[in-house]
Amino acid sequence: MAATGVLDEIVDTARYPLESPDSVGWRTAVDAARADLAESGCTVLREFIRPELVETLRAQGEDMAPHAHYEVERVNAYNIPLDTELPQDHPGRIVLERGNAFVPRDRIPVDALIHRLYTSAAFQRFVADCFDLPELHEYADPLAGLCLNVVAPGMSHPWHFDTNEFTVSMLTQLPEAGGVFEYCPGIRSPHAENLADVRDVLTGSGERLIRKLELRPGDLQLFQGRFSLHRVSPVSGGRQRHSAIFAYTDRPGVIGTVERTRQLFGRVLPEHVAEDRLVRGDRLLD
Ligand SMILES: O=C(O)CCC(=O)C(=O)O
Ligand SMILES: [Fe+2]
């Protein structure tokens, strides 16, 4: 069981027994994650990475951060074109500055801890069970499947919904101040955009809807970001905030659209052009 042995070096398997799907420990961890997800669309598996590797995790992120695509961009919470025709009071008309930058998958070394986790079958099976899914697949996208999200001082990752229904992420470096993950559990559903509440959050009067998460490097976060508006608040101090984004889908072969890929990475690959016919499972914006 070589693959299991490798994972065992990285993950605190006493607490998260990824190699033993039938164990009490597995059930306990998965049940706790499912309860949180049902309640708020978010759960944090504390100290997922072994404490002695947290500095390696941080240093590897720091090494890859210069490969991020830096370009402050004007966006809206739905990541649809700013000239989309919308009613006067639609929150999609509110323009935000996206100042975070992504290191794409093709710039992340295959032996980096985050890459080893992302591609591990045992890890994928465990995460799928937490989401109560029969299986998960790596995003087939050569850039967006695995990213390091870099938020530099003075920047933020503004309020948005994810295209992906399931997001798995891990903070690898804390900023000195700010950079808090904030989210509005279930503010929309597959059947309702709930524009009034979204507008309240975007205009600063939605405090009642917002939760703030205290993350530490090495914690694993599972999140249903398609229905929960969320952001990383502005970072301050002298240190960037880094988080790994592990993108999975419930069906194989999913690739991002040309539009979204160019927005995030500043370039597209032939795969994006060829596959620009993604069929979504719902009719929400983006
Ligand atoms: O970096 C984070 O913690 C959140 C990132 C995020 O929301 C995203 O990449 O969609
Ligand atoms: Fe997101």
C-alpha cells in the first residue's frame, strides 16, 4: 500500500484515517463534516496536515507565488461580463475589484504537498464522503484544477459565488492582518438567487448574513461556494495570504470556459477553446 504510506506522512491519519474507510475514526470525521456542511455549507478539518510539515507547506507556497497571474480586475459577484443587461437594482451591477492572483496548476510542482494531496485517490474518496457524494473527479482543467490563491497586502478577493459546487481549500500562509474568509451560508439556492440579501452584503448592510472563519495553515476547508456568497477580506501588513484551491467536480472531464479562464489566468490553452461547451447542472448566473 505505497500510496497510503505517502499520504500518512502528510496527513494526521490518527485523526483523519484516510486509509480506513470502515473505521470509527473515519465515520466520526465524516459525520462531523457532514453536519457542518448541512448547517452552513462549510466545514474546517483542523490540523489536517501534520504540524511538522506546516512550515514546508508555507515555504512551498511562497516558492510558487511569484508564478501567479497578477492583474487587478473589475468584476461582479457572479463573474459574468460587466455589460450584461440587468435590472437597475440587480446586485450583478455592483462592480468590485478582484485583486487576488492565482498560480495555475501547470506552475505547481507535482511533488508539492498540495499536489500530492489533490491527486491522492484516498484523499478524494474521503472528501467525497464528507460531501456525501459517491465520488469526486479532479477538474480536468489544466490551469484551474489546482491553484494557489495569492492575496497580497492591500488586495482582497471580493464577494463572489463559485462556479464549482464543491470547493476544497487549505490556507498555506497567514497574512499579518486581515485576509479573513467571510461567507453567507446558503444565501442563494438552485432555485432562487435571493438578490435582495446579496445586494445587502455587497453594499455593506448585510452584517447579519456574514460569518467569519478563523483558519490556520494546514487546516482543510470544505465549502459549497456556489450557494454561499464569500470573500477574502482585504489583507494588510507585510505578508501575502496564500491558500491552495483543490477543485473537484462530481463528473469527469469538466473544463473552464474561455471567458472565465482568461479572467483568472490571463491566458487560455487549446483545451479551453475546444471544450468551451460546458453544460451546467442548474440555471444560476455564470
Ligand atoms: O482563498 C480562499 O480562501 C478562498 C478562495 C475562493 O473563494 C476561490 O478561489 O473561489
Ligand atoms: Fe470562491
